[in-house]
Amino acid sequence: MQAVLTTSLPQRIELQGVFRSGTGGIGSALCESCPAPEYTYVAKAKKLQGVVIAQLSVSTNGSVEK
């Protein structure tokens, strides 16, 4: 435990003034509420699917900035 407390944090990669998750000791986001998507009958019949990509900036106090 003492080694963990005295070891400095790894260098964080900063891109356009923003630190990226999953690098340099910054964890990746986890889904706390992940409901299944609701599709219409037509979408189900056609077996439609999609991907949603969300990008946001979180301040040091944990609130969303952008």
C-alpha cells in the first residue's frame, strides 16, 4: 500500500485541453442505467439497429460542462 501512496500518477495524455478516459489512470465511463432500446414493429421486422456515440466534457467536480 505504501508503494501505491508514494508512486506518482502516470502522465496523462491531453488533447485540445481535455484529458481522455481510459488513458493515464483515468477510468472509462460505466453505464449505470442501460435500458433496452424500444423499436417500432417495422424496425423490428426489418431488423434495424444503430449505434449512439455520446461525447461530453466533465468538470473536476463531476458535472457535465459540454
